[in-house]
Amino acid sequence: MIVITGAAGFIGSVLAAKLNREKFYDLVLVDDFTKTEKQKNYQNKQFSEKVDRKHFFDWVDKNHRFIEFVFHIGARTDTTESDKTVFDELNLEYSKKVWKKCVEYGLPLVYASSAATYGDGRKGYDDDEQLAFELQPLNPYGESKNEFDKWALQQQKKPYFWAGLKFFNVYGPNEYHKGRMASVIFHSFNQIRETGKVKLFRSHRPDFEDGKQLRDFVYVKDVTEVLYFLMHHRKDSGIYNLGTGTARSFWDLAAGTFSAMDKKPNIEFIDMPEDIRDKYQYFTEATMTKLRKIGYAKPFYSLEDGIADYVKNYLMAGKYE
């Protein structure tokens, strides 16, 4: 059995699709399955069982000897949520319980961290584990992810193999349900289809032009390739960045979306909402040396190729991975 928490969500459901393609069908999907808007993410997947996240730990106690691997991808990912208690419960404390169960029963674990841990980037984007204790995330979501990274690093008892992956700006199929938190590519596609233009945030810093804010955008199919690699690698435990290693601008992203839709760019700028203005990352770029050093050699999609695949093969057709 391979366990995937957050299996009804964006990355978790694409991981399930990847595992199915590789002929892994004995999957246990863990999530809150009461949310009907996520149903299409998993309805065509092959799996053994669905487990409600509230009952997961009891389920592990009864079934641990059948578990081969645990992917803990589930989390509250709303970066605009200000209630710290939500993240303490769903991201920090829940993750601690997952970790402890993996230690107790000798299970390998890969979990989702986030580039939000890096805050404004003044400490850089190096996945040196000691840096975790110096980082100052800009929002409660990033704080919850960094607090768990620090907690994991300080544990004397660890799973025999574990890896925390700092996901950068992930985009791709199966994010239809995410609303405001869906990728800018998803929102750009819908804006172009409805209005013929894209609205991007103005820069509120003099050192960045409008639309030239830079992020490391990584295609979800690349993310699942790395997850699949680690499932077989099972050594070199630690925290790893997961981006492409190349920062690109939101202007590039919007232009790529227009190109994939065979349209000429038509971009306007709007003020950034006040509630995120002081928590906004103007630049992110993953240092990818560490993952490469342990043997991950596959190339990553370029931004243009990733957008083209996403737009043409999923968004235009309303398809799921």
C-alpha cells in the first residue's frame, strides 16, 4: 500500500495519476472527502481505499504492516488565511502525528514543505537545513511549514527514510477547486477566455517593474516525478527544494498563456490587494544542487512548455490528470 494524504487535492491527485501510470494501484487516499468540488480529481483513479483524514491514525494502527510508503501532501495551503490556529492544527500538529506514526511503524515518509518558508528571501533560497532556524516566513502558512521543518530536524527519532520538499510555485492540472489560491496560469487562462486580457499585480517596490516580479514556477508533473524518484531512492534523508532553479516573471507567464491559446498578449496592471501586499514574495528561485547531487537527473519543463501542455491538454478541454 502507498498512502497519499491530500489525495483529493491538487498535487496529491496528480501523484495518484502518476503512480497509476507506473502500475501502482494499491493506493490509500486520505483527505476530507466531503468536499464535492474535489471529486473529479480522484474519481477516475485506481485505488484500494479512501480514508477520512480524521480517522487516518486509527487506520494506520490497524494497517501499518501493509504500508510500503507514505506521501504526506495534505495541508491547509491558503496563504491569505490569518488564523494561526487553523495551521497549527492542520499543518503542524497533524504532520507531527504522521511523522510519529512513521517512526513507530518503520515507514518511509516524504512530506510537503513550501518555499513560503523563505519569507522575503533575504536569507536566500538554499535548502541548507540549518537555515530553517533563521528563516522568517511572511504569513501563518509559511510559519506552519517552517515550524514543522524545524521540529522534524530536531527529532532524535526519525523515519529510516524521510524527505521534506519545499515546493515552489506549482501549477498544472487538477487545481480547478482552488479558487483564489489556484495558479496565476489558471486565472490568466480564464481571464483571457472571458475578457481577452490578463490583469497582473502592479509592483509596489521601486526595484521591480510592473509584471516583472519573479517566481520559480514548477510544473506539477515535474513535482510528481521527483516524488516518484524519492519513493525508490529511500536514502539521503533531509529537506530539499523543489523548483526548476530558474526564476521567471509574471509577464512571461501571462505571455506564455496567450501564446498557448494562439492569442496576442493583452496585459493590464492592477493594485495588489492590501491584505497580501506586505506578505508578497517578489523573487523566489530554488537552489537545486542538493536534489541533483543525490541522483535526480531528469530535466524540468520550461515555463513555456509546461504552460502549453497545461493549457492545450487540460484547461481548454476541461480535463483532469
